[in-house]
Amino acid sequence: MLRLHEHPLSPYAQKVKITLRAKQVPFELLRPQGLGSGLADDAFAKGNPRREVPFLVDGDLRIFDSTIMLEYIEEKWPSPALMPNAPARRAMIRMIEDVMDTHFEAVTWGLGEVKYFRRATGARAETIRARAADQLAGRYRWLEEQLGDADWFTGDSFGRADLSVVPYVNAASGFGFPPPRGGALAAWLGRVNAVPAVAETAAEAEASIAGIGQAYRAVESGGFRRHYRDHRLEWMIRTGGIDIVTTGLERGDIRFTDGFD
Ligand SMILES: N[C@@H](CCC(=O)N[C@@H](CS)C(=O)NCC(=O)O)C(=O)O
């Protein structure tokens, strides 16, 4: 059986779980020990140089990166298809997925750094949240344009683009920034969250939020070294947190990418 190493709050892992569930492919879920500490356990680290979730094991095959997993799953279990055939539509779907995995995720990740890991508090946290709200408003406008008058981002039915958008919009909503009320995106969000594969996955994410209320203490005690990279690192700097990065690096509770060294 497929084994998926994951964390329920990881939007990347949610993409993979929704895909497998929509296709009714059985899989086993595993939660790696030490995720986020920079000291992940051996079973998880083997064949997974990035030490990230999701990490998919299918027999001898080990795959990192959610987008690569979604491609693999679609090729191995083509039915029901979550990607339409038209090349232009496929290109659009891949662009939407990439925007969500990078530009949108940067904001929800940053809000998590402030809320759960207390990288900023008080007025400073409010300033960062206000900037995040502006950024999300722009991303929501872009998503509304992509959706247009359609019911689904993917095309005629629920599919790859929808499952790539929903984890991030649910996360932003959880931080208090839902799509504009009464708009097409809000209506789509209601529709997509009613898809059983999405509902099950979103419920797991919701249930796990309760467990991370004290996560900042793990950072303070040195047990948790947050991974700052790529779009996330850029977001923290451009949203006013360059000193958060330098302080975290000095204290050792922020790290850059390792695993290939
Ligand atoms: N591009 C990767 C990103 C995966 C990723 O960033 N995963 C995060 C959790 S959301 C992670 O495992 N980070 C490891 C860590 O913090 O140590 C994908 O699409 O799967």
C-alpha cells in the first residue's frame, strides 16, 4: 500500500490526500517524528533529501514534492481524471497550482509564523497581519479572474486546480481572511469544501490546529528550528521581518535548507 508521510496542516500534503481520496486509492498515513526540528527520523529522511512533507513511498519509489506526486498519481491511476485533456487548460491549471504553492502559500505560512510561533506580537503582529490582508486581497482578485463564471477552476468538474487552491484558501480563512463575502470565490469555496475528499482532508487539518497552540514554546526551547526558504523567506523580509530572520538565525531557531550537504 502507498505510504504518505505528512502533517495534516501542510497544504502540500492536503493536495496529495485529496487527490488519492478522490481517486479512491488506498494509502497509509504516517506522521514523521521530529518534523520541523531539522532532525527528522531515519525512515522519513531516507530518500527524502529535503526532509519535507508530503513524502510518498510506493514500493521502492520515493517521491518528494506534492506537484510531482500529483503528476505521478494521475499517470498511475488515470480514472477518475482530475486533469482535463486540453493542453491550454492543463497549462492554466499548472499555473494556478504554482501560484498557490508559492505566492499564496508565502502569506499563509507567514501568518502561521506570527500566530503559532509568535515571531511578532502586539502592534508589530497587527502591522504584519494588515500587510498580509492586503496581499491576500490581491491574490483573491487574481483567483476570481481565473474562475470567471465557472463553477470549478479545473474546467467542467472538480479537479486538480480546485484541490490545489482549497487548502490555501481554507488556511487563509482560518487566519481570519476569507474570500470576499458574496463573491464567486466564496461560492466556490462552499462548493469545493462539500466534495467528500476535500471535506475529510479539511476536517483533519482543522482537528490538528488545536495541537499547535503551544508550538512557540518548542521554538523557544530550541526543540524546533523553523525552515525559512524560497518564497517564505522572501515574504518574511518584504513584509517587514528581516530582523526576525537574523535574530532567529543567531538564536538557531531558524534554519535554511539542508539535507544535500
Ligand atoms: N514544494 C514542496 C514543499 C513542501 C513543504 O514545504 N513542506 C513543509 C511543510 S508545509 C515541510 O515539510 N517543511 C519541513 C520543515 O519545516 O522542516 C511540495 O510541494 O511538497
